[in-house]
Amino acid sequence: MKHYELLYLVTTQVPETQLEAIQREISDWIEKQGGKITRHEAWGRKKLAYPVAKEKFGYYLLVEFDAEPSTILQLEGQLRLHKQVLRHMLVNKKPISAKELLQQELYMQRHQRRQVEALQRGAGADEKKALEKKEGKISLEELDKKIDELLDSDMIK
Amino acid sequence: MAQRSSSHRPQTQRNKPRIKSCDFCANGVKAIDYKNVQALTRYTSSYSKILPRRKSGVCSKHQRKLAMAIKRARFMALMPYTPRA
């Protein structure tokens, strides 16, 4: 038994109500082959980075499962033939321990903090200093909001 | 010459700041998740290309993993191959 993670992209041409049927269909395949599903996730309708099959949006669905490696080829074949599944990504995944998960989260937090610091050091530094002098200390909540805004605008580019 | 902020000494083209160490190594990252687009975009250029190691400072081991993750994310349309025209 190996641990796998499958992410697949479903067309928005199917109504959202039918999405669950597709999800069940695929998880049934996995279970029929003796696989064991450990996690399900629906990301919902998301904008694609580029159009796929002339579609600009898509539903992302995620399944994590344990299965025999010999059954994977069949599953891949079935996914490829599935008309509503535009793309899929089936990867081996090592189950991560709680400790490693924590480490990753810490890393993300540190990364965000560094980004904010870099922004503050940049062009906005002088402005910010002037602002702080005027308003004194800004409350933490306000700062958080500002950070979020900065991060958002950075993401959009 | 325009005056720079006082704390920084002026840097010439040849005297670029040195990158200290790989971010992933420093944080003990073992696997790079291709679904975490926010983290991956940091290692792509404005033309959506994967940054070379000399720019990002990532070690070769993690650069390989990072490249794989970005390519996977691109295939799943989570990340662009090219910037939007």
C-alpha cells in the first residue's frame, strides 16, 4: 500500500449539484480497487491561470488515499477517459507527521513576516514613519489589516 | 549621485548582496507542495519563469523539488506558464 494524492479539475459545464456525483464516482473507483480514502477536499470554483479546453474556471477536487501501486495505472486511465475531468495530478505522497506540519506552518508565518518587513524597508518606509509619528502607535488589529492589504495587492500584481 | 538611505553603503553592479543560505534548508522543509501557489510564486520571475538558483539562493536539492512543484502547479492551471497578455 502506498499513499497517494489526487487533484483533479472538473469543467464548469457540469452543474455544481452534479459535482458530488463525479466525486463519488471517482472515490468509488478507488475503493473498488481496494483503496482507502483518507481525505476529501473540494476547493470549489476557481479561476484558472490560463484557459483549459476553452474554460476559464474550474472545480478543483482533492482526494488522498492509500492504494496498491498496481491499481494506479487503471485509475489514471479512467481519469484520462473521463469527459468532465479536464486535468488530473496523481502524486505519491509521504504522510507527514504533526511535527513536520507544525514546522511548515511556522515557515509560512516567518515567510509572511519577512515579506512585510521587506515592504516596510522599501519605498513606503518614510511614509510609514511619518504616519507613525502622527498617530503614535497603531493598534495591532489595524496593523494586521494593513499587512493583509499589502499582501493582497502584492499577490495581484 | 542620488543619495541612498544612510544605512546602506552604495552597491555597484558587481558588488551585489550575497545570498546566505537556502530558505528551505533553513526551515527544514522536506517536501514542497505544488498546491501552495502563494509560496511558489515567490520563486518565479515577473515573466512567470522559474528563478535561477543564483537569484533565489535555493540549494540544488531544493531547486529540483521546487522546479517540479512549479511545473505541476502549471499543469493543473494553478500557476501560469506565461504572464497574461
